[in-house]
Amino acid sequence: MKKIAIIGLPNVGKSSLFNRIAKQRIAITSDFSGTTRDIKSHQVYITEKPCLLLDTGGLDKSTELFENVHTMSMEAAKVANIIVMVVDGKMRPSDEEKKIFYALQARKKPIALVINKIDNDKEMERAWEFDEFGAEFVFPISVSHNRGVSALLEWIGELLPEVEGATPPPIEAEDESEEDDLDDEDEYWDNEGVVDDEEEPLLEEIKEEVETNQINVAIIGRVNVGKSSLLNALVGKQRAVVSSVAGTTIDPVDESIEYEDKVINFVDTAGLRRRGKIEGIEKFALMRTKEMLERANIALLVLDTSEPFLELDERIAGLVEENHLACIIVLNKWDNPLADFEKITAEVRDRFKFLSYAPLITVSAKSKQRVAKIKDMILSVYANYSQHIPTRQLNEIIKNATIKHQIPSDHSKIVKIYFATQYLTKPPRIALVMNKPRSLHFSYKRYLANKLRENFNLEGSPILLYPRAKGERDNEQENSGAES
């Protein structure tokens, strides 16, 4: 599949053009220079031909961080088949841009000079100033006004090969409301690491679920704990920009690898801060992180063992429980730990009691120490997360548990569980059909979940138990569930 790289200085409209071609708001856009830092890729259809579109970071060497961004952007140009260099039509041509254009031109690949922000005919006069580049293919456009973009797409389409049987996906309407929802990050901090019971539809039989070969893994943690370094170590290449600057990753960076018989899709999410320290484009980063977690199966919760754990670590861990994700706790920077293994693991188990099911692994993403073991752990945890417990065995365990430890009565009235059935996986969701579902205390649900863990390998996966009334219709959502 042909690759198209969008290249240019910071704040010229590369990500806006990327979103326009993709017909959806994928890359974060803002007036802040240097918003895009990592390479963002997305399969698109141009003139009904498939291709891979690459959005790169701004070519700037002003700091160590942006020098790394510059290097990765030029690497993207190396692997691309077609190069689209974007310049700001409201600014005069710079020597730096000419130098970059000539370097890209020397690669002997099709290259278009796209002069953005030419919003009307009068502003076309400024576009002529870019003739000094000597570009063969020049496209004055306005991404914000969707002016001239079709001519650029037609040029790209002529360079793409015909693919038999390729059918473009239905066009989705662009989300114009995203910029109005910047306060949505408040939803992250409503909980203190414990999620209230939520309502859940209960079915008589397990739902038919579409099996997939892909495992979606979100890498989460606060800023500067080594998430991008971990991603690079897992995929075996420089996929995310690494810097000591806190908040380097803004857009989620995803990369897939094939391992055993699965495709593992890793997503490096933006580092999370306290609400009061969220600034500028990091508001967009929070929204993107929430979207990624909603689609993830497993969370790699990355903790920095070279410094004390913070309350923020616990709040971020609460997002794992909130989204019912399987989890592996990654103790990073183990080449310089603050304390010994016993002390650190004891603190982790004390602070993150609600993730007691999550296995631990100590790694050094920088030196790649033990990082490879995470892949096997992901496969094992995913198998547990996708597990369907046989109904007969499930009921035997629940029955024996209630005999061993009777359910507390409700005002002298006996509380009974008639039977249990698992109706969903990822994670295992189990309906407990009862005479008094609202009388089953949370602590007893936890007891039942522990009994299930004693009999089945559910390491890394939460278990959701939902009491319901006998004869309750499938579409009723009157009863709450508990996670263990």
C-alpha cells in the first residue's frame, strides 16, 4: 500500500489537512506550535484507492524534544512513496523551508508543494511568492475552507495504483463538536479509584461475540514514567518520540505487531496530570486517552519505581477499573529502583487493592530488560479476559460457596441465589439470578469472585457479577453489578 507523508514546519496546517483527507477528526489540531510530535498513520481512500496517510511532527530543531520530532518526520519521508510538503501561505517563504523542500526533492519521489491558508482569490497573490521553490506540482489551498483540496487529491489519486476489489468505507461525518467539549476531562477525576456499581443489561444466554485476532493494549500512566520508551521497546523500533520533557506525547501513538497467532495493537496514550495542571492541547490529549481506553482490552499501567508513587497514580489506575479492562502493572525504571522488590510490591498491592488481580512485572524500558516477557503476559491475560466459564462448573462453585458461607439475610428474610450464568466475556460478566438481588452485599460479591478465581485462571482480568431477579426480562436494567 502506497504511503503519503505530510511534511512541513510547525503550525502550517499538516494535521488539519490529514483530518480533511481522512474525513474525520483523528489528529489533534490547535494553534499551539508543535502540537503533533509522533507519526500518526491512518488508512484512507483517495479517488477510491487505498493508501496510508502519515501525519508528521513539525520540522523544528529549536529544542532537544523537537529535534527528535524533526528526525522522526524526515524518517517518515524516507519510507513514503509520495510527499506532500505544506507551507503557510500567510507567511513569506523561508530559507529553512526551501532547504527542506530541496532535500525532499532530492529523494526523487513525487512531491507536491501545498500552500495552505489561501482563503480567497485575493490571497492568491501571496502564493506566487513560492514560485522560487521551483516546484513542479504546486497546490494553493485552504484546508479550513476546503478550497483547492480536491485538485491535490486528484493529483495523488493519479499516482496510486488500481486495486481490484477495494471498496472504500462509508464516509463518516466530521465531528464538529470536539472543540466545544474541552471540559470532558473532569470525568477522569470524579472517582477516587473506586467505581460505583453500574447498571448492566442482563441476558439469559451468552451473547454471540465477534472473535477477533487483534488485542488492543493501552499504555497508561502519569507523565514521564517511560510509556513511550516502553512502546518503542515492545515494537522494536523508534515509534514514539522520547524526551525528558513531561507531556511529550499528545496524540495517542499506535503500532501493531504480530506475536504468536495474534496481532497486538499497542497505544501509547498521553501522560495524565492533575486536573489543575492540565494546559492547552493536553485537554485534547485527555479526550483521546478516554477514547482509546473505551476500545482497549488490556491496560499496561506503567509506574515509575525510581521515585515515590503518587495519589495521581491511583487515580489513573482507577481508569482501568472504570473501563473494565484487563491489566498488567509494569514497574518501570527497575535499573534504578527507590527500594527493594518486596517493599515496592507490598506498596503497590496496598495502594492498588482494586487491581489485586493484575500481575506485576519489573522492567527497564530504557535497557529493554525483561520487556519481551510482557508480550507473553498479554497473551495469557487476554485468554483469561476472553474466558467463558462452563455453566455447570460455575453453578457448582457458587452453590458450594453459599453452603460454606451463607448469604447474610435481609431483615430476617432468606436471600437465595437460584443459579448463575455467564452472558458476556471481555471481561467475564456473570448474572446471579436471585430472589432478592438488591440484598446481596458488595462484600459477598467479592467473596464469590474470589471463589471463582480459586477455581479458574482469571489472573489479569476483572470479574463482573450482576445480581438480578428471577424472571426479569432481558432488556430490564434494574440491578447493579460489582467488579472484582
